[in-house]
Amino acid sequence: MDLQSQSYFISGALFLGGVLIGFCRPARPWRWGMASLVVLPVGDLAWVTHDPSFDVLSLEQIVPYVAERGPTYVFQALPVLVGAYLGSLLAVGMD
């Protein structure tokens, strides 16, 4: 799978996850987008620590990595935010 297809797959999964969360908890759906800004870097760091290409992980390696990927986390949070709003609208519309 190439990088662009993988990016579309991840964005779609984040969007569907946002829809599901917004449908289950329709109050204040913006918080799910904000929560993903915390969860995505933590998940990325968990993946990096298990990557065999990183021999030694130190604070000098981790901080620049997260800072470099910061805009990516924001763009990955957008599908979650849009999905959460859509899910909350679907939940309110079913009442």
C-alpha cells in the first residue's frame, strides 16, 4: 500500500470513529477533536518506540519528532472533528 492510500485509509477510519463517538455522545462534539490532538501523538510515540529502526530513544530524538509531526496531528484531528459533529447531528435527528 502506498503512502497516499494509507493516508486516505487512516483519515477515513478517523472520520468513522468520530461519527461513532459523536453519535454515542452528542453533547459538545468539539471535545472529541481536541481529545484526538492528545491521543494521536501518544499513539504515534507508542508506535515509534516499538519501531526497530530506532535504536536509542532519548528526549533529544522524541521532541523534534513530535514537533515535526505537529501539523500532521492537526490535519488528522479534522476528520475526527467533522465526524463527531456529523454523528451528533445524526443522534439529535433520531430523537
